[in-house]
Amino acid sequence: MDTNAALAQAWRAGYKGDVTGDKLQEHIIIRDLKKSFGPNEVLKGISMTIHRGETAVIIGGSGAGKTTLLRILMGLERPTSGQILIEDTDMAALNDRQLNTFRRKLGMVFQYSALLDSLTIFDNVAFPLVEHTKLSKAQIKEKVIGMLQTLGLVNKEHLFPSELSGGQRKRVSLARALMLEPEILIYDEPTSGLDPLTSRLVDDLIEETRQRFGTTNLVISHDMASTFRIAHRAFLLIQGRVVASGSPDDLVTGPSEEARDFVLKSGVDVARLNRVPPASLAGSRKGEVTSR
């Protein structure tokens, strides 16, 4: 078995989720999450459930609270109140030391890749292993080269970020995020600043990664077209509240006037967009929409 196949097999062996059929295992539960900065209440009671192995997209315009929610999910901010349960562990209740350990369950793909320009692609991807494991140089090399090959970056390890295209840098950022074998991948505005063709390639990469590695994907986005292409479940944030949730199509046909208006104003022709193939849906249930 070659390195790529062995790597993929190892990831699948450690994955306990079922992304097909009727079995839905709750992976992330957010309960009544609130965050205030002084008198400014940014998050006003966020609640959502994300199932193992699905892609959930949190959509919203500027000032909706997406960035604050992202920082709380990554442990960079503490909520004022509420819970973030991941496999029955409340992130909000962990102390700093516990939180640093728990973060290894999470992988972060940053908005503009956030690669270190002075380091080669190899060193960028190897960074988490060097910092957080005791693997030998040979073991690190095997894992890094194997992941780069898996993500279509053959013979790129000696290059620098400036020598890659925008789409390739996204792949490098994803490779780095996967190095510690996280259960959950968080994407921050993954298509921001990309041309339409590259945006579509990034969408395909997100779905391919979910299927190959069995990750639960949480995507923070303002891109409605991308949301329709990749989301099993979408949550619309407006002024710190979830005003509607369900499949992307549910946002169009559901009871929330705010959701219908948001999709309409996005200017996207939703009838012409491809969706995630129905057979791969993890948690979409037709008509599962909430509005408040």
C-alpha cells in the first residue's frame, strides 16, 4: 500500500461517524451562547447543533457576529455565558491549560491561508508537528510529504508560498490544519478574495476533504454561492442571532422572511448552483428549519 492510501486508511480507521443514512451523531452543540464587550452585546443567545461528518456553514453579513463566534470556537475568546459542547466536553468551562490540549481536536484553515512567507511549504506544513509532537524528523517528513501528495501538491515542498497560486496556498493551509488529525475543521471565509473558478475549486476541496478524512466541517462565510454548493446545514446570523437554519434551500423556502431576503439580496441564482450530492448528506432533513 502506498503512502497516500495508507494515510487515508489510517484516517478512516479512526473515524467513527456515519455520514450516510439515518444515523446522526451530534458532534458540536452550542447552547445559548452570549458574548458582550462592555455594553455591546455581540452574540445574543446562539444555539445550534452540528452532526458528525457534515459541513455546516455559518452565513451572515458584516457585523453579524461571525468573527466573534469563530474566535470563541477556536478558544481565542471566552463567551460571556453559554456552552460549546464537543463530545460532552464544554469548551467554555475548560481552563487555559485544558483548552490548549483540547484545541488539537480542531484544525483551522485561515481566510488568507496565513502561511509563513519565509518558510518553505514543507516547513509550513510541518510546523504543528514540530511544535506539538515528539515525532522524529523522518516521521515528520513522511507525514508531510504524504499529506502534500494526498492534496495534489506533489513536489511542491521545496517551494515558498509566493511561488504558489491562491488555490494551491489554500491546499497548503489545509494540509497544515490536518497534520494533528483533527476531528473538526474550521474554515474562515475560505473563498474570500478568490476568483470564481478558484472559489469553485476550493469548494470542491472542502467536500473532498470531508469525504476522505471524515471531518466535521464548520465554515464561516459570506459567500452564498459557496454555501449552496457545500453546506448540508446552514445557519444565518443577523445581529448576533440565528434567524434561520436548515439546508440552504430551506433558507429560500422556509418561514424566515429575513433569510429569504438575505438570499435574494446576495444576487445568486440558486436554481443554477450545484449542491452537495444527496447521497453524501450527513444531516440534512427536508423541512428542518427554525426561525425566531
